Amino acid sequence: MPRPKKVQETKKAFKVGYVALIGRPNVGKSMLLNRLLGQKIAIVSNKPQTTRISILGIHTTDKGQIIFIDNPGIHKPLHKLNKRMMDFVYSSLETASLICLLIDATQKYGHGDEFVLEILKNVRTPVFLLINKVDIVKKGNILLIIDKYKDLHPFKEIIPISAVRGTNVEVLEKLIYDYLPESEKIYSDDEISDQSERFLLAEIIREKVLNHVEKELPWATAVYIDTIERRGPRAEAEEGERTQPMDSGERSETFPESGESSGGVKQTEKMSKPRPAVPEKKRPVTYIKATIFVEKDNHRIIILGRRGQLIKTIGIEARREIEEILESKVFLDLHVKVRENWRDSADVLDLIEGQK
């Protein structure tokens, strides 16, 4: 009797590619990135231009590896900082296998949207239109948005989503895989971002500043991590308030040299997926010194707050989140310094970006 033929298993295609998340400021790009990865790697604020540097978010499954590029909001630049932000956007458009244009369903179509679509005119890469915040608008309004946009660009897909609630995020992921090429993995399974731990900590502190300031201060603030020092567990660190926000009272005309601040932590150390929780008693103690730079003396006074209360609040909020990320007890020492016109200073911008 003849042996039955062995059925060959069809090897599933493994898809890999870069996906650029673009759009005007405050449309929810960073919120969507965090939702897609199931982990916070990008800070979120209701202030425009929160994201200043492109950040990679690496999503690896059995289907493939999607490398999301979270970009600064598209705008017309005024300072060197803003020009660099737009350079990140243009670079991601050249790199990406797929582009996701996010728009805010609660906002009317305007000149900013025209500017974004003008940029996409010369792009040959497939583009998805993601209509975000559909959880807070009427269905009829969404249909009107779709009807308007479908003739403005040859979008491959138009998907209503909610980055906050996760609406249609799984649908989006499935469709992305359909458009990515077959390839080998670029990053290992445990890598989740290209940013360093040091950069994330600076961003978390800046996020807390943004939550408490208005007017021009969100744009005129930068955070630099001076030192990070880890030590073994210490019982006395469990007693009392572990945040020590302070102000040096100094007016700074120069940033620290980048080589001064390693603090025992490699600047190239990248973020990875969460590891098993460390028991409270075995957690190390981490000492972090950070500088909040502003452009004017009155900016410094605002961030300090009356009797130093605002800088203390910022420090407490940042310390609590950093403790969760590092699984460590944290002493956080914050200083506020003035550096005039840092947004137009190449050396300052290089230093800030160098933390990534």
C-alpha cells in the first residue's frame, strides 16, 4: 500500500517595513503610537508641537515587524528648532514603506491641512488617511470628512479611528501588514523603541512641565538630564518624600557638555519591552539630576512658581512616573536655568537631540 504524500506546510510571509505617522500638531500621533505598542514610549500633551524628534516604535508579531515613525506635527517653521522638526518629517517620508496621515475629526479643514496635502503631492508611497477622535463626533460628520478627503489625494485606505479608545486600531494593523514588503527582521523581538532611557526620562519631565504651563512656555522649554546614578537598595530611601526639586538660581549661557553626564548609564541604552516586576524591597535607588532650560527670566519664575510650589509639583509627578518605568526608588533633583534663544542655537539643539 503506497504511503500517503506528506502535506507541505506553507510558510507565512513575514512582513517588515517603516510606517510614518504624520499630520498637523495635536492630531494624536503619539497617542496612537502608544496604543499600537501597548506601552508608553512617547509623551502626550494637549500643547502643539509636543513631539520634537522622530521616534521609532517597534511592533513585532508573528506576522511581521512594523516600525512606526512618530513625527513632529507638520507646520511652517520659524526657528531652527522647528526647521529641524520638519526635517525629521521629510526624512521619514523618504524612509517609509507606508504613510499614515492622521487628521482630527473635531477640527475644520483649513490652511494647515492644505499645507500637509501639498507635501504629499510629490510622495509616491502609499498613504492611509486615519480620521482620529471619532469617539467624540457624530457619525454623520465622519461621513462628511470622508466625502471631502477622498478626492483630495489617492488614499489607499480611509479608516476612522480613536487612539484613546482603540477603535479600529486592530483593523489598521491588519491593513498595514497588507501593504508592507516581505523581509527579515530589522530589530530583535524585545526592542520597542530606538530612543534611549535617558531621552525618555527627559521627555517625561518636559511632559509634566507642559501640563502646567501656557502661552509661549511650552515652546520655550527644554529638558536635559545632567546625571543618572544607580545604587543598591537602601532602607532609608523609603522614608519621606523622595523628590527633591530644587532651583540653582543660576542664569546659564551654556549647556553642560555632553560628556559630563553619563552618570553610569550608557546614552545608547535603548528601550525594550517591560520585564517582570522587581519586588519593592529589592529595588535600587536612582539619583537623577536634570535641568529645565527656558529662554527668559520670567519663564524661570513661572516654572518655579510661588515659593517653589510649581517646580515641586512637576518634580513629584515626574518622579512617580519615572519610578514605575525604572522600577527603582528615585531621587529627582530639578534645576531651572535661563539660556536665551536656545531654539536658534545649533549647539543646544545638538545636545538635546544627542540624548536620544
